[in-house]
Amino acid sequence: MNGLKRKTKMKYTIRLFFKAIWKKQEPMIRNYSDMLVCIIAVIGLVLAPAMYSSSNTVKATTSSEGQTLSMKPNILRFVQNGNTQNHFMIDKSQFKKAPEFTGISGFVNTPVPIKLSDIKGKVVLVHFWTYTCINCIHTIPHLNDWYQKYSNKGLVIVGVQTPEFSDEKNIDNVKTAVNKFQIKYPVILDNNYASWNAYGNNYWPRDYLVDNQGYIRYSISVKEIIIKRSR
């Protein structure tokens, strides 16, 4: 009888232990989920016109700096080979052009330092990270999955490794981390924060989604999501 009581008490203690862990981690898990759902949605939005440029059914809904903006597209009609076609033009005056990568001190998974000017016409996810940041580490499996699924459909992912500590400036350490996390997309080293400052970045990780015309259509960080949730 005493043995049964001890087992029951142990099960109850274990249940309380895991409940406490989940309660502590749940907000962080939800923050990651919110960020990833936002980015997935915008990737779909931006990739659609890039992948189906000949379609005349694209809806012009865009988002920037974590806010969704609904816009009415201008429709241009022109005749080609006797057929009238509609083309949607989106007003992008409220969007910023993505700055060119600058001050690059090393690169991994690419034969030469990657430049935005060399990948015109592609949708680019610029991912600021550093390999010891736990929040950055949590996003890597999702980035790897997107790169595998969409790299042949117009999506380019560029990891911008901006160091928080001096050891993270060492390219051999970065290569080790890239291999450890099975990262296949290009990674560039921003050891002097030149690209970080050009983008006006403040957080690790932060993602900038650049459309196929070079405009930043969306940006988000875990920190911003936490701040919005606390309001």
C-alpha cells in the first residue's frame, strides 16, 4: 500500500515538474511560431508574383515592419498578339530598397561573396544571426526546410553572421557551426557590423524579406514580437 502511495506521489510530482517547464517555455515557443507563421505567409505573398508573373490574378496585399497594408493595385491593359492582357502594378513608394551587403570579411557555402545586385529577380530572405544565439539556433531548422523546398522556385536565403562575441569572428568557427547545423544556404561574415548598420538592425535574429525588385517587403524579430505581446 505504501509503495502505491509513493508511486502516485512520484507521478504527481513529475506532472507538476513538466507543467512548470511548459508554463515557462510556452510563451517563447509561441513567439517562435508567430514569427515563423508571419514569414511563411509573406514568403507566399512575395513568391506568388515572382513564380507566376504571367498570371493576371495576383492580389496586391503587402506588409512591412510587422504591419499588413492593403492596397488597390493599378491595372495596366495592353494588347499583345491581338490579345488584351491585364498586368497589376503595386505602388511600392512606402517600401525601402534593401541595402547592398557591405564590409563582408568572409563567406561560406558560396564561391564568392554574394551580392543582392547579382541575384536580381529573386526573392531574398536576409537573415541576421550569430551561431551562439539560442533564438537564432531555434530558427535554423525552419530556414533549412524553406531553402530545400523553395530555393529552386526563386527564393534565396542569405545568412548574415554578425558576431556578438569575438570568437564568432573566426571563419573556422563559423564553418564548424554551419556544418553542425547543416546549413546549405550562403552565409556571409559581417564582423564589423557594416551590413548590420546599413539595415538599421538591432536584434538577433532578424529577418528581412526582399522582393524580386529589391524592396524590403517585411521584417520581423523575436524581440519585436515579445514587445507587442507584452502591451
